[in-house]
Amino acid sequence: METHTKVIVIIPAYNEEESLARVVSGVLAAVPAADVVVINDGSHDRTPLVAERAGATVISLPYNLGIGAAMQTGFMLAQAGDYHAAVQVDGDGQHDPGEIVVLLDRLLSGEADVVVGSRFVENRGYVTPWLRMLGIRILARYVSMLAGQSFSDTTSGFRASNRLAMESCAQNYPEDYPEPESLLAFRKMGLRVTEVAVSMNQRFGGKSSITPFWSAYYMIKVMLAVTILLLRRAPQRGGSTYVH
């Protein structure tokens, strides 16, 4: 990554006080020239205080709006700040900050507008419960079919976007299921998307709300959401209007 490249790392966080200090510290160590912004999505714990003490800039939403709104807020900041690249990193510690440069190197080479870090391009030993893995694979195949491009990890929140993609996301970004929906939206807008292999850690703290029941429920709802998205007209690059 060239030293003059202006990068923002966006960390959406909801009640992540147990993990956030390590996440922010890891990001600052991996990409010290980047600006790190935590979007506090209406947390009820010490998330904003922990993030600020760790060295991040904190933007607090008035109440819990969901990851889609949190990320759109981050993209709006990225657009206004004239950043060359925006990187999304989850606040639970599952993403390895050391691999941010892997995403950025691929992005800044110019071969893609969005680079997604995938757990499944290579087998790196990450263990996923079989029922959840089944849901992930079914969803990935369905989104791939609709998008006309093969994706292995449609729920990954570890990704890097260039200026063109971040401007589009700032104007129009999915609310409910942003990771899989945005992949389809990117393809409809003609943005180039690619995946790179990354590792995945266990959560640093907190507890995932994804149970076997909610895994199945989530998969069904996402499949309905992306189907509806496919039937809609595509947003223009960098705008919120729709075209045929």
C-alpha cells in the first residue's frame, strides 16, 4: 500500500466493550496511517468509551439502527473525507487486522472496486457448526446464481471498497442484510467484486445471537430479500436514483 493512500477503517459496533479495545489496537498496529472510526450503533454498554480510549474516533448513533445504517454512516464519512479506500472490520475480533493489507493490496491494484475477505476460498482451519455452514453454502450458491458470479462467503463483513464503491454505498446501502444484498447491488451497478482468502478468529468477547433456528430463519429471509432486490431497478453509480 502506498504511503499517500488515504484509508479509513470503519468498525460498526453494538455492545462490543469486551472485544473492541483489542480490535482497535490491532487495526492501528496493522495500518498505522489509517483513520479508525467506530460507529457506535446505540450500544448500552461501554462500547464508545472503550473505543475512544483505544484510539479510535467514535460516532454514536442515537439508537440501534442496525449494521446497514451503521456502515452507511461510515461510508458517508469516507465520502466526505475524500478517502481513497474504506475497509470494514467487525467489532467482535473475528477478523485479523493484519490481513487488512491483503484486502487493500488487491483493491489498490485496480482489479476490483470491492474486495471481500472470504473464510472459504481456502481451508484455514476455521470451524463452523455444520448447520450454519449448510446455510452459508446454500445462501452463497443462491446469491451467486442471482449475481452471475461465484461467491464463497456472502455474509463476510470484512471487505475493502474503493472511491467509486464507497460513494455508491454512501448514497444507497441495504439496511437489513447488507453483506449479501450489497454483493448483488454491486453487480447490478456494474461494480467489480472479488474475494480473497482470509483467516477468521473466534470472538474476543460477547456471545453470538446466531442459534440454529436463527441461522435457518436468517437464510430464508436473506434469500427473499435478495430476490426482491433482483427485481428492483439498479441504482446508478454514486447516486440514489434508479434506472432501467
